[in-house]
Amino acid sequence: MGVLVDYFTADSEQSARLALSGGPATANLPYVDCKGWLDGLDGLDTLAAELSGRDLSEFGDSETVADDGESANVDRAAPETVVALAAVDDARLREYAEEELLEEFESGRIMALRNLAREAVRLNQGMYRWVCA
């Protein structure tokens, strides 16, 4: 089955914890499926740094907000990462896709993540990663 990974937004850590047992879809939270791609929170930091032109060291650390002790956990992305990702414009996304020779579905996923970050910033919410092995 592999590892399931979704990035999602929630209005509070309490709401984010609802995703622990079945993922953000079961908790009715907006999400982007990233299974097999961008699995770690450091991957989100790296993507935000590459897209924004900022140094990776400028981003804070993620934190675990829920862990079932077996196979699932929920981590909150650093606010600096979310803000940097949200600020990336469409022209930079297209440029990045060309530089990295991305397929259309990959570009779409990056745009979806950027849009998720924008929504988190707009609504003053956190951005989280749910992982289930």
C-alpha cells in the first residue's frame, strides 16, 4: 500500500488532529494528495525555498501535533514556509516547471499546494501534513 501523504489546512491544531485516524478527506478538510511526492515536511520547505528564492535556513521548524504511536501522524508546517509558498506567483511557477522539466500533473500539484498555502494565509490557518504508513 505504501505511505499516504496529504497536505491540508485547518483552523486549529484541534481540527488538524481530527485528520489523524483517516486523513484530511475523512475530516472534511481541504487537502492536496502528495503520496509518493513531497513526502517530508523538509520537502515542503525545500520547495518553498526553491520557488521563493529564499534560503532554506530562513524557515522555521515543523512540529508534530498528533501521533497515534503506530502508523499515522500530523505535523504542522512552519508559518514561514506557508507564507513563502503562498507568495509565489504564477509566472514563477511556470518558470520553475520549465527549469525542472515537470510534467503537467506535477505542475498542477505544485500549483494546488501553492493555492492551499494561499488559502491558509488568507484564512489565518495552519498548513499540515498527514502521513499514514
